[in-house]
Amino acid sequence: MKIGTEKNLHLTYCTNIHPGEKWEKVFTNLQQYLPPLKAKLAPDKPFGIGLRLAAVAARELLQRNTLTQFQSWLTEQDLYVFTLNGFPYGQFHRQIVKDQVYAPDWSKPERLEYTLQLVQILAELLPPNIEGSISTLPLSYKPWFDGNQFVQNSVMESASFQIAQLVEQMICIRNEQGKLLHLDLEPEPDGLIENATEVVDYFQNHLLPIGGDYLTKQLGISQETAERHILDHMRVCYDTCHFAVECENPISVLQKFQAAGIQIGKIQISAALQVNIPKDAQQRKLILEKLQPFAESTYLHQVIARAHNNRLIHYSDLETALTNLENTNDKEWRIHFHVPIFVRDYQLLQSTQDDIVTILNMLQDNQFCNHLEIETYTWEVLPDEIKLDLPASIQREYEWVLTNLLTKQLVHS
């Protein structure tokens, strides 16, 4: 849904919260959830969709006249697609995902083929005068390389070459159809690029030189022009949960990106768990009991701990971190577990909701991004005591965001 009359912000939620990898199931979910939600939140206005398509669904959508039929349904329902989630390639619900969410990574041809299909789909579905965004993984998963810098660099080089081919396709679409699409790398803990410094380093030392060289040769343009194209079509997906887990200040992150000419293509609005570690042993046991249900087996829940000297310590998963809780010297944990954004306190636990508020406040004065996507995908694996009715929960998340956005500067008629 479009927010504001002067500021061209588009708000949606990511349909990755609904189980289903094949197109038939994806479409069934859209039919079940989207029209009722639109009727409650935007009955008289077009309503945006953040569409998650697995590789199998993307292939199916491009077969026969399926995409045309889907576009007809969107028009009938006054819905529009402006952003896709291209991070998970395959299964994402009701089985163990863990580090396989990064496979195939950006060094593999399957990742390029899949994302090219997403580009084709989005170019067809995107309404006029709106940018299209596709979020994707942060190249690969860092623990796979066990600190081997040579292998990491090799993966980054292969990824950059493949991404350059994708940029070439997006340049053609812009020239031929007048539609601007961008691929948005999504940093997260233990991703091959996981924080602002690593993003800037990747762009400057890998993507721009390698991608620029490829586009220069393919399109017969200068390196400067090629790099400008890359910065138009390659951006960052700022997931508020991920950057909060990394203990990064949103204002500082934005300043680093802007200084490097890197744009934020999409903001995924999500909250992480935050835990202040007390010294009292009994209190730690209570926190351990509270955290145990969050150490579920489907997804990775990376933990970044802040020690008393402010040094950051990484745990690959919450289950591993919990074995150290009672004896740790850490003073705070940030946990990669997407919890409902409209709740700040969970008794002994908190969320990083404040970081979301900071980002939304920043948008009041500096519209550095116009795609907003609510992304609480963990409803099925939340502990029972905070698991709520799904349609009501989605609506509450929208309403919380709208309440925090609709100030005098963003009021819409």
C-alpha cells in the first residue's frame, strides 16, 4: 500500500510467512490472506504484495499463461507486486532449514538462473512509475569457509561476475521497458557479508571492479558508467532485525552507505530478541527457561553477545549459546529470531523494536528508501505463549508500522 501523498512509500508484508514452495500453494495463500487484509487496511486503494517465490514456483509461474492469469487476478483485486523475496531458494517451512537457506549461494549458476527468473517475473508484474526490488542472500554463508580468506575471495569474485550478468539484464529492461529493478543484498549474522563495513568493502573491492569490467566489455561503456549502473541496480536490503543483532547504529550505517554511494533498496521491518544478562545466577536460570523454546530446529538463530568490554562475540546458533548462559561474562545478547514487531517486552526478554522506530523516524526527514516490507516469518515456530492468530497478527503489525509512520509529514488523505 502506498503511504503519504508527497512521499512515495510502499508498505507490504513478506509472504514468506506462509508455507508453500509450489505456485499452486503460493497462489492459494494469496487468495486466502490478501483480499481480507486489504479490505481492512486499504479498501479503496491499491494494496501492495511482497511476494516470496521459491525456485520451483518461479519456474511454474513462467510456464504457459500462468503469469498472465496472475496479473489478471491482481488487477481484479486491486493488488500490485513491487518487491520479491529471492533469499530462500527452496523449502523454507516445516523442515530443517538452518544453513541450507544459503544454498545455492551466489557462486553457483543455479542462483543466477533463479534470480533471472525473478527479474523476468517482476518486470512483467511491476506497475508503471514504481521501482521493483528483489532481496537476496548476502552472497554465501561465512562458516562454510572456516576463515579461509582465499576461498571467501574466490566466492566473492564468482558471485560478482554472476551478479554483473544480472545487472546487464536489468539494464536492458530499463532501456526497453522503462522499469527500474534492483537486487538488494541482505546482510545478516554469519552471512559472507554481514555488516555495513563488509558491505562497503564488497562493493568497493569486488563488485564494482569485477562487475564494472564485465559491463564495460559487454556493453561498450566506460568503467565509470558501468559502476554507475551497478550502483543503480545493486543495493542493500536493510533488515532491521539483522543490523540490530550486529549491534549497528542505524544512523551510522546509513552514513557509511551514503558515503560509498550505496543505496538501500528495501527495508525489511523485523525485530530481534534482546536479552540483558544479569549477574544473579537464579535470574540467569529463569532467562534460560524463557529462551529455551526459541532454540527451535527449523532456522538458524545466530547470537551476537556484547561483553563487558563491548567486544562482540558470535555464536552460530542459539542452542550453542544457551550452553554458556549460566557461566558467561556477556552483558547482552542479540538473537536472530524474528519476533512480532508490535511487542517490546517479553517479561525477562526484550525486542529490538527501538531500532525499527529509529529507522521509521529517519524516513520522516530523509527518504533514503521507499520500499518497506514487514518480515516476521517465524509465526509457526514462536513459543506458544506469544503465538497469536495469524491474520490478526499480520494486521497488528501493519497498524503498528502505520501508527509510527503517519505523522504530520506522512499523513495521507
